[in-house]
Amino acid sequence: MTSTKTRAFDPAQQPKAFLRHLFDVAVKRALPLENTAAYLPVPPRSGRTIVIGAGKAGGSMAQAVEALWPQDAPLQGLVVTRYHHIPPLPDSLKAQSLKGFKQRIEIIEAAHPVPDAAGLQASERMLAMVQGLTADDLVLCLISGGGSALLTLPADGLTLADKQRINKALLRSGANISEMNCVRKHLSRIKGGRLAAACAPARVVTLTISDVPGDDPSIIASGPTVPDATTCADALAILKRYRIDLPAAVLAQLASGVLETPKPGDALFNGHEVQMTATPQQSLEAAALEARAAGLKAYILSDEMEGESREVGKVHAALARAAARGTGAFEKPCVILSGGETTVSVRPPHEGAAPGRGGRAGEFCMGLALALQGQGGVYALAADTDGIDGVEDNAGAFVAPDTLARAEAEGLKVDDHLDRNDAYGYFSPLGDLVVTGPTYTNVNDFRALLIL
């Protein structure tokens, strides 16, 4: 990937604009219209093609398939995405719609990260849509991060209210994405390979955009069309570890193995195919290439960073300080990049205090700023590539050498805001929130540190 725009942002003169540009480059690499064509299967000679799917990128993935699928080949389907995450029609579909061409894939919006009735109804409709298929039919499943909440169909004995409570508890617990999705798969009638089972005997091709460390398709959106190696016993252990309660009848089903998921090697997955159309590593590599084009050295730490966001921020700060002082492994001027999915263990607010507002990226930035202590020559951006950090309207935040000093002048203490998980309240008065709106894709956390 090359660019003619990099030179418009001088890293030394416009560090904030340059970092935002790197983020935009990373996001563009993960947009479905940029990467879907090479992975589309050939339409079946006979039989139907049914498109189903879920995720924050669901709307843009569906539009990409619509734009690229032969107009004379039958196509129908249903995809669910997050509220306000249906992108504007691409030019090719606009031109077709002016000629009277109607979209063949219905896109429905539902709630994320806590499921709602719209997601439940969409899941029920999806299961009904794939009933009675034959071996001549093709199911094209479009999966991206966020699908676990959007594709919700509680196991027997659980209500939607139960699932909402469990989801909230998991999000507050500090559990990582693998742990959360292990539980979600075993408490669902559609996740953990069960959607693929419902499609039998049709062929299933899954196109997925990864938002998880390691790009494991069984974790992305809780793997509705792929085998699941985790067990009911694993789910029980996670629930116990984080002290999350379940109805007694559902606990009994987990203990007995009644809620077990289809496993690797199950014949129902024979002939199925999974294609990874965009990954965090690819987006980091696109940003690194852009940084090198601007005359900087670029280092990718990993696309699998996990752990408490504030602690990951401290580790990044140590690397940046060493580079700034000329004593580390990274030679300045440079950009240090990383991805993955960190976590925030939400602390209960003090009595009488309002709950904090923020997400993983903002928490990382507070931890980073605190550890940097105004280190000269170090600038940073951390943002979620879906454009939403937690449940706020920002994607993330910026950090500069004067962040702590400007905050102190506003009466803001970073320790206090960390104690309340209140990144939004810390960075908003500084004008240092990264606000993009929905990006219509999702390859998880993006972090870039510029050391000059």
C-alpha cells in the first residue's frame, strides 16, 4: 500500500495530524470494499445463495457482497449490525439503485455491547432463513467483531434479561475476549458452531474480519459457523472465577454437558470454508508502511497485546522513554505500533460520585500519560478501529508531552480519573479525544507512539 498523502503531515510539525493519518490508513486497510473481492466464492450452479451474518462491520460487509456479486446470480439474506453502523451506499450500489435495483441483503440494526430485542429477533429470523437448505445451496456468512452481542439467542432456561445481565457482568469483570466468548457460546442456541449446524447440508463459506488476538475464527463473534474447542467445564470455571451467577437450571445444564457445542472434527463442518478478509496485523503493517514513507522507522510490537489497559499503557511508556533517550531497542525518530484487545476492570464509583465514562483506548492513554510524566518528544494515539471506545462517541484519545500539565491547569488529575475509569472526562476538556464516528469495520485496538 502506498500513499501520496503522507507528506501532507510532517510528523515533527504536525504529530497529532500524522498519528490520526496513520489510524485512518489502518482503518482503510480493513474496509470490506478494499478486501472482499478475492475471497468471494463462485455462485452455485443450482440452488440458492443465502447471506447471513453479524458484527460491527456487518453492514459494510453486506454492501461489499452486494456490489461485487454478479447481478444475474440469485442472492438473498439478512445481516445484523450495531445501531448507526449502516454505512452510506457505495457508488456502485447508488448507481444500481437509481436504475431500480433493490438491495438483496437486508441489514438490521441492534444493540451492542449489551444485546436487545432487535438482535434476538434478527437471530430468530436468521435461523428460520437457513432451515430446509440442500447440498446445492450456498450460505455466505459475514462475521466481524461485535457479533456476540448482536447475534443473541439465549439457551433454554435463559431469558434475554438474563443474557443482558450476564453480558454486563462479563464486561465489568476484566475477563478477556476468549473467556467472555467461551461463556457466550455455551449459553446460546446460535453461537459456537450452532448456526453452521442449522445450515446443514448446505455448504457454508464464512468471511470474517478479525478483532481478536491470534485471529481465531472460533472467538470472533463467538464463532457461530465454526467448531468450538472450549467446553461446558471451561465456561463453568470462568463463571466461577468472575463470580457471575446463573439460574440453577442452566448451571445444571452446563455441569451435565447438555449445552456442549459442536467440536473440531465434527462431520457437519465438512466442506465448509473460512476466509480471513482483514486482520489487525494487516492494518498495523499498512500504518508501518505509511510511517516509513514519511522517513520514520516503524516497529510493530504485536497485534496480540492483552492485559489491563492502564498497565499496557505503562509498558508502552517504558519503551517510548527508552527510545526518546536513545537507550532502548528502537531508534528514533520512529513509530511504535501495537494492536490486540486490552481490558478494563471497572471499579465501582465512590459514594455519591458519577460513574466514569471511557473505554480501553482512553484507559490506555491515561496509563501511558501517567507513566510518561511529560517525556519530551513522545506523542501517542490509541483508538478502537470501529470508531467507538467503549460506549462513548469517541474512538480513543491523543497523548502529548504537555498532556499532564494542560490537565493540571484544568484541575484534572490523572490518578483521580484512572480511579474512576473516566478517560472521557479527562481527555474531553483537553480537546484530545479522537472522534471519527462509526468506521464500519473492526480490527480492534490500534496504538501508535511517535518518538521524535
